[in-house]
Amino acid sequence: MLRTLNSFALDLMSIPSVEDLFWYVAQNVVGKLNFSDCVIYQANEEQTELTQVSAWGEKNPYGRNILNPLVIPFGRGITGQVAQGRKPIIVDDLLKDENYIADTQPARSEICVPLISGGRVVGVIDSEHPEARAFGEAELEILSTVAAMTSAKLEVLAESRRANEQYHDLVAAHARLTLETNNCKALEAKLFEVRKLEVIGRLTGRFAHEFNNLLTVISGNLELLELEGSGMDAKSTLQGAKAASERGAKLIRDMLAFAQRTRLTPKLVDLNAHVSAFREHCEHSFAQRVELSLSNDLWMVSVDPVAVENMLLNLALNGIEAMPEGGRLRIATENIWHTLSDRPSFPSELLPGRYVRVSVADRGTGIAVDRLAQIFDPFFTTKAVGEGTGLGLSMVMGMMRQSGGAVCVQSEPGVGSVFELYFPAVQGDGNDLLTMNR
Ligand SMILES: Nc1ncnc2c1ncn2[C@@H]1O[C@H](COP(=O)(O)OP(=O)(O)OP(=O)(O)O)[C@@H](O)[C@H]1O
Ligand SMILES: [Mg+2]
């Protein structure tokens, strides 16, 4: 018997579903363990009634399908009492038992054990015999062992079903997320494409317009020369054409700077020296007072000095133009060690590292928040027609990016603006240039 129970336990391991399990138990309680019939009842979720789900013997002469499965409420009959009391029952003589519910074939004795899984009654295993007193201690032990093994297997099956459901939920959630991410990416790409075309359109339109104006001046002046020959005004006509072509060349230079295509010649530079020289230039050429705040022991930077001067000039001119009533410009230098946890006002594209910051501050009109995003766009200007190209800040941004740095602005209408240039700092002397951030 032990050997039989052992092989029974081994077989249970490979059973894949609850239906197969009940069918196998019913079959083998009769087949291998020599009971004359076996019926398995399953309890409902509410724990109120039992339904026959598997049988071997009279109840299913044709295979796994049960003929007219009985439904018995908890507490009724012998099976119902076993489900409610959670204890096995043996009845020696059914004729004398008032609880007996006769099925198709009346019997004389009955044994019934509960199936308990996860603290709940999930069913009962029931066996009947045509003779009285057919079941004793030995049968009770065998059937209780079978019930315990079946209950354990039921718990394993429930656990694997839960795991399977969780796995499917996870796969479905992942698929949903992938779909949403893909949709989002496709939408972003579309939006990016639309914006790109919009910007390119605006850029080409403005460029064509500016260039056309210059060509009109040049060709108009050349035509005048043709008509007038070497008259009195010839020289100034020629100068007009020359000035227009120089403006054209500057336009191209600024556009190239914005496109980060300027031919830069970086040198090891002490920005304090350059800022001091620039102050002289400002005060001398524009009669503009400039206040300096220079940090001691400023790190060296590797940058094209001509580009630095161009950028300072553009920022200073913007500052002066923002203070029509006059006012002081302030230029400051500072060593900055940028770590990821720093204040969010650093330019977003700036990688953590060491930088020298040059800030140009004015107490001018300031810039409205909705304008801040536009001022670096090429050809964006609030100046009157013919007074500015709107390439100053785009050129500054292009040059800073080409030099491995970045530019940003903080501004408040009515208070003023600060433009900050971040130059990557350099380690070593002039012969051994090494950007600290590499
Ligand atoms: N310091 C500042 N204060 C207030 N507004 C500014 C300042 N700097 C720039 N702006 C705004 O940004 C716009 C763009 O500046 P940007 O230097 O690119 O072109 P611009 O000065 O208009 O023309 P250009 O530099 O070609 O003469 C300006 O027209 C102005 O509206
Ligand atoms: Mg400008």
C-alpha cells in the first residue's frame, strides 16, 4: 500500500490542472487502492454547496463526463456534513443512517474525507460500498493520505495559476507600455519634424530677405555708377556698394557662427585679461561705464580670443540698447564647479564639470518670459526694420556650443538681464591643454 501511495504521490507532481487532478484521484482511488467506487465533489467559492466533478464507478460508465452531477448543500447528507465539519465520516450501515442521500445506485456503507486547501474546504472525496461495514481504520488512513496529497497539489496548482496570471498581467502591461511609448515617440518625431521645417522655413525666408536687400543696394549702386560714370558721387556710390557687401559678409559669418561652422583658433586664455581689455574698449568706443567683478585665480580656458571679443561685444551692445536712458553694465568672472545636484538655472545642455563663467548684466528693460525662448533664434529681433539682423545672440549661442560651453539668460522685465557664458576650464600649461571636464 505504501508503495502504491508513493507512486501516487509521484504521479501527482506532473498533473497540470485541477480537472486532471480530480479525474486522476477518482480513477486511482478505485484502481490502485482497491475501493469499489469514488466520487469527488468540489465546493463553490461561497462555501455553501458541493458539486460532483469527477467519479469512477457507477457514476461515469463512459469516461470522464459525469452523468447528472449531484449538487449537495453544505451540512446536508454525509458529504455535506464532512464539508461543514471538516472531519472524515465513516458510515457502517447506510440503511440505518437518516443522513444518507441515495444516488443512482443505493449502497450500504460509505467513507468521506474533506479536501482542505489554503484554509478552505475545496471539496470532499467520497467512496461507497454495496456491503455494510466495508470501511475501517485502514481505509480511513489511506483516503486521508490521498486527501492530504490532493490538497497539497491543489495549493501548488493555485499558486502556479496565480503566478501565471501575474506573468500574463505583466506581459500585457509591458505590451501596453511599449505601444504607448512607441505612439508617443512617433508623435514626438512628427512634432519635431513639423517644428524643424517651420524653423528652416523661417530661417531661409529671413536670410533670403536680408540677402536680397543687400543685393538690391549693391546692384543699384553699380547701375548708378554705370549711368553716372566717374562723376562726383561715384566714390560714395562705390562705398555704399562696398558697405552693403561687407554687411553681407558679416551676415554669412554670423550665420556660420550660429551653425557652429566658424573657423575657430583656440588659444589658452585668461578671461580676466580679456574682460579688462574689453572694458577699456567699451568705455573708449561707446562711452559706456562698465563695472568689473573679477575672480582671483581664475581657471584658464581654451578658446578663440576673437570669438570671445565678438561675443562680449554682442552682449554689451544688447545691454546698452536695453538701457536707452543710460546705465551701468557689469561684467563678472567666476570659477564654477558644476555638479548634477546644482541649482537648475545652469543651461540644461551643460555637462557636470569645471567652467569659467563670464556674466554680462544690465539694468535695462528686461525680457518677458514668453520672449526668453525666442531671443536665441536667428533673425529674432525687436529692433525696427533695418536696425538689426537678430543674429547677435544666435551667433553667441553657436560659438559657445562650438567651444564646448553654453550660454543662458536670466531676466526680469523692468529690472534687467544677465547673460552667462560657461567656458570649459582647462588644466595644465599652454603646452599641455586638457579640458578639465574630459
Ligand atoms: N540685454 C537685453 N535686454 C533686453 N532684451 C534683450 C537683451 N539682449 C537681447 N535682447 C532681446 O533679444 C533680441 C535678439 O537679440 P540679438 O542680439 O540676437 O539681436 P538684435 O540685438 O535684435 O539684433 P543685432 O544683434 O543683429 O543688432 C533683441 O532684439 C532683444 O529684443
Ligand atoms: Mg544684438
